[in-house]
Amino acid sequence: MVPSQIGKQAKKAAAGAIVSHPVLSLGATRLMELEREVEQEYRPQMLKALEQKVQAEALTIEGQAMPCRHCGQAMKYHDRPKVSWIMRCGRLRTEAARYRCVPCHYECRPLLDYLGVEPGRISGSLARLLVVLTVIAPYELAARLAFLLLGVKVSAMGVWRVTQRLGEAATQYQEQLTGYHGDSRRPDSPPKEAADVVVVGVDGCALGMQVRQQRRRRLDDGSPLSPLPPVEEGRFREVKTAVLLRPQERVQTSPGRHSLVRRVVVTCLGDADAIFSHLWAQLQELGWLGAQTMVVVVADGAEWIWRRTWIFPRRCEILDFWHAVEKAWAFARVQYGEGSWRAEAWIHRLAQDLKAGQVQAVIRRLQRLQPRSQEAQKCLTELTDYYRDNACRMRYDEYLRLGYGIGSGAVESAHKQVVHARMRQAGMRWSEAGARRLLALRLLLLNERWAMLDQLRMVPLPVPVAAPAAARCA
């Protein structure tokens, strides 16, 4: 019997057979069961061992004199209440001696300050692991992932609080770093890795903001919360992003395809001056900016970018090639028709001429064109003025020869990774404080500096920080 006949008979037999429901195994594999048994057995032992270490630390600092931070007088022992906080291995309970200053009525618990925790709060490595999840996924999903991955039950609001506090710490550090490098009184230090050329891509993208005048949550005394800060431009604010890279760190992963070995992302919410201040501080912190460093700024035609590039003594401004071509497409569609071969041929020739550095020839050719309609005349005028105003930034043949690059793909990709992937999902609206904090945390992850979060201490925030709706939608 030939194979084709065997196949036909098999199909006939299958057609007459009864389809059965797929059957799952009765349980997990034996290895998985053993893993879970060991985890359940040793988790209480880990918690007990940690409690013993905490109590040993408490004994070492208990006999020390505690001066009041306000008046400097020695504080007196008051009592020893029990406290607890949530760790990765469970809720840790211990006694923490409390001291009180009689004149100032100030009190403190040195053990908690020494350990860097607050009673009843999520602390330690668990807090950092939860923030890893919230940087990638919305708060409710992060809470579910925490149970699946860590075996810890925590509410979405608990995850949100941890993110806000560590995010505020990251935001404050970023602002302090920017202020330090922007202060003329700081000590001069030679650049560590001064580069001949640094390429900087700058751009902005919109982020949906909360604009409610009345907020559903109230303070402890029953009074309503103050309205959220007004959003100047409708319901959106612009997240401004910059990407720093060095041309020599591009590698060719395949023919015609290049990838970056290293890039550094800088971002801020809304303020054009702030993004350039952060950009300057990051270049100083990296040690890339020397006296002879050429800073190549690649951007679209936004005036807010070109007006601020003066902060770099040696600079080269480049109009993004693809923005220049896209501007020409707006005219070609009106002049020759959407999807027409004439429009494609016209754009193809224009792009080749621009890449060859013949921008003045392109402008003269545009001036000789005869528009077919008033709309085409308007588009042609805008295109001609755009090229004329940016002609000094369109020497693409020279930029390619020097290895600078002519596209802003790096910053466009950064927008997608920093903002779109996490903060522009369906229905998300952000308070200004919440957006700034999450942006600061995402930068730590994308810049491969997440270990720095271990060095940041949680910032006590005023209650409440934001309305619960921010946690639900974000």
C-alpha cells in the first residue's frame, strides 16, 4: 500500500473516532512537590534565624546613649513595645526599645532607625523585589506575581505604597545629582572616560494625566483631599527623554544591522530645561564630557531642543533623517495621491539626494514645483521652509562619513521601553508625583543600575500620597 493510501485510511478512521477531552496529570511532579515541602519547612526556620540576628543587633545598640536630634540632650528609656514588619520569609516580630526626650517630647526607636525599617511596613529585600515587579507590570498584576514567584501575599495597595516610597527616594537622588553637577561650587574632577564624540538623541512623547478636581479619598479627619495639580496642556503631559551613546560602542550584529553595547537613558516629566539639566549631570557623572568632546544632538525640528543645545561648547546638530523624509511624504500624498507610484518615486529620489548632502539642490527643486491645489501649495511652503530652516543640520553625507548616524531610532526605542511599555496601557492615568517616581525606577532598570536601589532608603511620604484610583488604573 502506498503512503498516500495509508494517509487516507488514517483520516477516515480519525473521522469516525470519538474525540476525548485532554487529560491533566493528577498533580505536580515529584520534584516540584519536594521543592515546595522544603520551602514550607525552612521558611519558618529562616524567619526564626532572622529574628535571632535582629535581637542580637538590638543588644549591641541598646546600651548606647541616645542624644535628641532637636536639643542634643540625652534621651531616657521609656518602654519596649513589640513591633513587626513584613519580610520575604514572613512577618518578623521583635521588641524595640523606645527613648523619649522630656523637654522636646521627641521619641525614637534606635533599632528601627539602625535597621532602616518602619513598623508594620514591607521592608528589606521583599520591598525591592516588589518594586521590580511594579516597574514591569501594573500594581494588581504585580501583587499576583508576588504570590506566584515569591509565595508572599500582599495587596495591590501595599505594592503601590512600596513603589511610591522607593520611587520618591530615586527621584530625590536624581534631583540632588542634577543640582550637584549644576552647581559651580562643586570641586572640579577630570573626566573618567572622556569621549571624542557623544551622540545625544532627544525627543518627547505624551502621557495621560489625572485631571480630577474632586478626589474620592479623604484625610483621617474627614476633610477632602486637595485637587490634583492642573495639567496645562489638556489631559496630557510630555515625557521628555534623552539617550546618550558613544559611536565607537556600536557593533555590527549582522550585515547592515548595528546594535549598541551601552546606552544611558535620561528622562523627566514636562520641563524642557529639566531634561537638559539631567542630561548635563548624567554626562558629568559618566565622565564622558571632556574639553574636546564633540556632542552630536540628533532630534526632530522641535525648537525647544535646538534652543537649549548651547550648553555644549562643541556640538553638532543633526535633523533626524526620517523626520525630514516624513515631512516630504505629507506633501507627496497631497500632490501625487495616496499610495501612488509617482509619490514613491519622488520620495525615493528626494531621500537619495538628502542622504548625499544635496539639501540646497532639493530646496531649489521644491521652489520650482507647481502645486496642484491650495492644500498642496500649503504643504509645499511648509516643507520648503522646514528644509531651509534646518539646512545647516542636514549635511547627512558628512555625518555618515564621521560615523555620527543620522536617525533618532535610539530615543524612539527608549520612549517605547521607558513610557509606552509600562505607562501607556489601556485606561492608565497618572498623577504627577506617581509618574515621576515610576519613571525614576524604570531608569534604574533600563540603565542596568538596579543595584543602586539597595543603597536608597525608603522615604516616608505624607498620607495620602495620591488617590487609590492611581493604584487601580496604573
